[in-house]
Amino acid sequence: MTAPPDPAQIARDVLAIEGEALLGLRDALPAGFDPVARLLVQVRGRVIVSGIGKSGHVANKIAATMASTGTPAQYVHPAEASHGDLGMITSDDAVILISNSGETRELADMIGHTRRFAIPLVAITKKTDSALGRQADHLLVLPQAPEACAIGMAPTTSTTVTMALGDALAVALMRLRGFDRESYLAFHPGGTLGAQLLTVSAVMHTGDELPVVAPDAPMSETLVVMSQKGFGVAALVDGPRLEGIITDGDLRRNMDGLMDRRAGEVATRQPLVTRPDALLTEALGTMNANKRTALLVVDDTHRLVGLVHIHDALRAGVA
């Protein structure tokens, strides 16, 4: 009796096949990649990405990745395109069509539309002499690699390689556009991604919210400021510069004769600080590592510009 297959070994075999295909793509990147990237970065409209079946799912993902990294992009379903959605594709756009065989009948109307209105057409396919390959202005040729499925037919390796090629193209466009962290945050304001990219300046308290005292302020006044502002700290400011901080720990260490002292006598000098452009995750890490609940925020001249509390980070979804 034949032993049942080992699922873990099957998984390793699949990953080996797909991994070899990805390395082959890296080592033999399609010659058209550079021209395609330079074409798409100049497009005035959108990059339209399409395919049918598994290629359609990959096309949808590529369009979404481009759109989230600074390249206006949209997935258009080829069947819907044939029933009116061709109107979504304008002469300012460029079209990427994905078909492993290059003979997908459902793409015919989209191909014809691009030819009629002189819309740049990029083909991602294995077959350069296919109907799609012959009509395309630019070709991104997929490597000849076996599918990883048991019968060698189900789209597995081909879709993995196509998605990786789409990622490479999206990232290349991202770099060509100078799309940076701040740009990414603007496109991802919600959820975990947005929270991880928030800067301190987005949540910090400023102006009249800050618990500020002068070095010669009596401790009776300092305690009132700490109580009113509700952060458990007071910032010692002399002129425009931050000179120190008073925390609950400083109060406990100076309990004897506390009310006879001045703020400058009680404060801890050279306190932990952060910058307005620092990631909120970095500020939270500093607070956790040093057992602090608040950080003062200073600019390049060490002028106090804000305060960030651990609760601000938690409310923003950074944990």
C-alpha cells in the first residue's frame, strides 16, 4: 500500500519550484522593464491593469499596490469592460494586460480599445508571438517555469512570478516618483499601517496645553501646573530652551522641604526628549524602555514645541 503524501514535503517542493522561478526572473529581468517603468511614470492619467481568472486577481492586486504607492491605478474587469467599462479607459491612461498564454479571448475588446485610441499597451505574458504579444507596445515576458501544482496546469508559479513582477514595477515607480514615508502615510491614514507611520507631531500637545514652568517658579505654583495640565510632569523652560523636567519621581525624591524650593532645584536636567518628525512608534519605544509616560518634544534648537503622552500613542493605535 502506497504511503500517503507528506504535506510538509509537498509544501517544500512547491516553494522550491516557485522560488527557482523568482530567482530566474531576477536573473533574467524582462528587457522591457526599464522602458515600461519610464513610460508609466509619465502617464497623465491612470495605469489600468486587467486580466481574467487568476490573472485578474493578480491584476487587481498590482493595481492596488500601485495606487497605494503613488501611481494612480485601477483594475478593470475585462468582461465589464466589454459592457460599458471601456469608458473608464482614456487616452491619458496606459493599460497593462496579463495573460499567461496571451490568447485570452476576454481581453480582445480591451486590446482593440487601446489600438483604436492609441493608448499604450503593456503585455505581461509568456508568449511573445501570441495575439496579446503581437499587439502590445511593450512586453514583459514571464520566464518559462513549470507550474507547481500536482498536474502542472493550475496557475501557481505563473501567478506568483507575475505578482512579484508587479511588485517590482510598483516599487520602481515609487522610487522614480520620490514617494517617501510621509507620502505613504497620506495614502494610509487608517488601520495599523497608518498608526505605524504616524509621527510625533501628529498627536503631540502644544501651546497652552503644555505644563511649562520657569526655573525660579515656586513649587506651590509648579504643583498647580502639573495638576491642571494632567500629564504628571512639568517642563522647565528658561527663555526658549528646555532646561529640564519635573516628574512624580522628582517630587518624591525631594519631599523634605519641597514647598520651600524652586522648580529649578527639583527638576531633572537633560531629560529624555523626542523630535516632532520622529515616528510615534519610536517615541513609544523610548517611553516603554525608560518607564516613562510622557516625552517632551523639542526642535533642532532644543526649544520646547510639544509633549507626547503614552495615552496619545495608544489612542492612535500604536501599541
